[in-house]
Amino acid sequence: MGTAAGAGALRLPGLHGYAVEFSPYCPGRVACAAAQYYGMAGCGTLAVLEQNEAGIVLLRSFDWNDGLFDVTWSENNESMLITCSGDGSLQIWDMAKTKGPLQVYKEHTLEAYSVDWSQTRGEQLVVSGSWDQTAKLWDPAVGKSLCTFKGHEAVIYSTIWSPHIPGCFASASGDQTLRIWDVKTPGVKLVIPAHQAEVLSCDWCKYDENLLVTGAVDCSLKGWDLRNIRQPVFVLLGHTYAIRRVKFSPFHATILASCSYDFTVRFWDFSKPNPLLETVEHHTEFACGLDLSLHNRGQVVDCAWDELVKIYTPSCLAVPV
């Protein structure tokens, strides 16, 4: 098992972590979306953390009256973030303000489970995914959604913008599919029957605009080439419970990370005959949130239902790959 170098941990008492994301502006700064009572009841908290020489410190926290399930940083304002919650709403927060939120967008009729801010230049768009089976497109400067995307036949768990193609996003759903959408057209662009189980997470490769990965309740990760979707280009097995989140490395074209309800975080290189690079076992509850730093090569943040947020460099990423 891997040992995590340069590790730091912060406990969020009474809060169960659902999502974490590194700031695109400030190295070592992290946002965590969390909920009381495992997200089934109670309130939610957005916690902004920073790693320094002393460890991880809490910079700011904001409370919401329902569990927070995902968080995304603004791509044009270093102090702005968006969360989504169990009451179906999105919240815009400003770290410079002591209280919040700046705006609340309430259109989803069930839990809003996913939110992502577009990373392509020239557009400031946000996509959200909900248990109401819809994805919605937002401009943070406009008070209502720009478009609603329908077609999924079950809960949407994940909505992620392409880092390459403006206006293109992917969604993963309990209907067992991965779907690709273009904001310029109302209908779905591509439907991939990805697993014979609920698909909880997806991500785009940072180095290949046609490559995505899905993670599912069947404990498998699958790679998909959008030019030929009849079968996956790779299948990664090893997790023993549902895969909650998957992320491609921003520094290595063939490396990705996944976290699971089996309490582990695993690192993979799908180009190798033995793709599992490392298994990190440092949580005692469901591991739900995961991100890889754009600033510090090999640095990872994760969170779990054990109230802990951890920032570390797994040994497999501490050396050049």
C-alpha cells in the first residue's frame, strides 16, 4: 500500500465530505462541500482550506440549510465559488464576504448533485446535474438557467465540461449511460451505454479530447473513445465497492485516480499491463471527493464521510512517471 508524502489532514467535525476541488488560482487552496448526517438530513457547509507549513488551516466556512453535494471554483474570479445542494438549488459564494451566498438559483426540483464551471476560454458557463434527471446550463451573471437538457432516464450524478471543446459537457447517470451534450443543440449528441450499473462519475482526459473515463456501482472504471463507442478502450478493476469519483491527471496523459465506497483512493496508469499503481487507505468511511492539483505536480486532495479532508502526494506520483 502507498504511503502519502507531504500529507496534511483537517477534520470537519460533524460534517461528511462530498466533494473537494483545488483552486485554479491559489496553490494549496481547496474547497470542500460537506453535509451533516451523511447528507440525509441537516445542513451543509462550504469549507475553504489552505495548506501551509503548519498543515491545513480553515480559511473560511459558509453554512447552507441543506446538505452540499458538489463545489466548483470560478474560472474568472479567484474568490468566487458555486455549490449545489439537497434542496435543488445552486449557491454562489464570495470568499471576500463574511456571509453569503451572493445568489441562489433554485430551479431543479430534486437534489442538485453536480456542478462544474467551464474551463474553456471565452465562456463563463456553469452546468449542473440533478436527481430530477435534468442538466441545466447557467451564466453566473444571469438569474435563471439558459437551457435545460433532458434525456436521462434516472438520476444524474455527474456533469463535467470538456476541457477542450467549448460548450461541450458529459453527464453520468443512474440510467447506466454516459451522455455527451453540446450547448448549441438541445438534444443529446451521444449516448454511451457505459455500464450495466449506475454510473456515478465521469471525467475527460486532459490530453485527448475524445477520451473519457466512467466509474460505476459495478466497481469498474471504463475508458471511452468518442469516435468508437461500441466497446471501452480500457477497463480497470480492483475497487470492491462503488466508485464515487474519478479524475484524470493534469500532468500525465494515461494516469487517473478514483475513490470509492470501499474507503480507498486508487491510482492507475491505463497504458501499463498492470495498471493499478497504488492503493491509498487512509479513510475509515466512504471516500467521496477527489481532485488533482494543477499547480503542484502529483498533489492530491480527497475527502470522506469520516469528516477528514486530506492533502498529500501518493508515492506513485512523487517520482517522474
